[in-house]
Amino acid sequence: MKKILYILTIVLSLSSVLSCEKNDDSPIIININYVGFESGFILGSDPIGTASEEVRIAASNTTNSDRTFNIVIDADLTTADPSAYSFPSTVTIPANTNLGSFVVEVNGENINALGDDILAIKFVSDEENLLISDPISLNLRQVCPNPEVVLDITFDDFPGEIYWAVLDSGDNIVFESADGGAYGAYSGEAGEMISRSLCILQSGIYTFQIQDQYADGAGPFTISYDGSIIFSSDGVYGGGVETEFTVN
């Protein structure tokens, strides 16, 4: 279950602070006009399918008429491709309630298979004295219907020298660390460990290959499938190494 709307906690805290006394027995009444999103969450889709999820919002007060708020993408925080998602331009809180919602739809085919796509949505309003929450960040992920191939790499001091790829039996690239065989995808991650889950939909024979730009290896790695290690290296593989594996 998703986390409860944190806005309600904020409003209750503010209400408690602002209910102090004036002239010993007269409370100060301040109308807080606030609207916010629930906490962010993961939104997953089959790589060849679609999915949708409701995003809830809450306001600090109720009115006797509908309230409509504009919502837009936060371009500074969003990394997902625009073709991977859609959502309406407005969200409405109905009259006499302080809760509303809208639906985000995602296209699994256009989500980055490495699982690091972020969709951030924010409120935009010219309404006077309206306080708004931070954007909501949704992590868009492909949810594999089959056991996944998992690649774990522990980098040496020069991770920018690495390039890896998974190819099918026709030598077509299914996954790779950087487009076009480029190096530098992991620059700045010296000494770090990464884990990538790769969803392969079709059964068959595949080849994993890893290359080092300066032919001195770039750290130990393992490849697992359906929970079992199918290949591992201590990282001393010179200019590169490859191995075949079968997906059933």
C-alpha cells in the first residue's frame, strides 16, 4: 500500500502551531491554502504492454465548489522519454472534499530497461496565497514477465573504460551500457557496484560481451539468470571477454 498523504501531516502540524492564544483566550485563526501530492512510488509495466496508476492529491481545506489545478512535467527532474508516459494537464478536487486524483499511463516498450527512468510532476498555479508541495517523482520500470538476467559489476578506478552488450543469435544488440558502443557510461562511479536487471522476452541463445577501452579489465562482474550464476570474472579480462547463455 502506498504511503499516506504527507500533506495531511503537514497541515495538522501547522494547525497545532497556529492555534496559539491571543489576549489570553482568543485563538488566532489562519486559513492555510495548501495542496500537495502523495509520496512518490514505482510504476511498472510489462516491456511490451501498458500500465496505469492513480496519483492522489490533497488540499488543506474544502470548498463548496470544484477546484482545478494545473499539473505539468518537471523537466529538471524528469529523465524518462516523453513517449513512455502520459497524464492529464489538470487535476480536480471535487466540492466539499479535500481529496482528488489523476491517472498516469505508461508504455512499457518506451521505458528504459535499466530501470532508472524518473517522471516528476508538479503543480503550476497563479492562485494567490496558494502553497504547493514539492513535485512527485515516479520511478518508471519495466516489469519482466520472465526470469531476468542480472548483471553485477564492481568497478575499478576507471569505470569510464567499460562497455558491455547483450546480443541475440543474429548479433542484434538487445541491451548495452551506452548507445552505439560508446564508452564512458559509468564515468564518475569509480569503486562503485551496480546491479542491472535485464528482461529478455524471447527464448534462445544470447551472448554477453564486456570490453575495456585500455585492455586492462575494469573490475569483477557476474551474470545470473533465474537466480543462478552463469558466468563470473575476477575483472582481469584484458581487452574483453564474452560468454553465451541460453534463455528458455
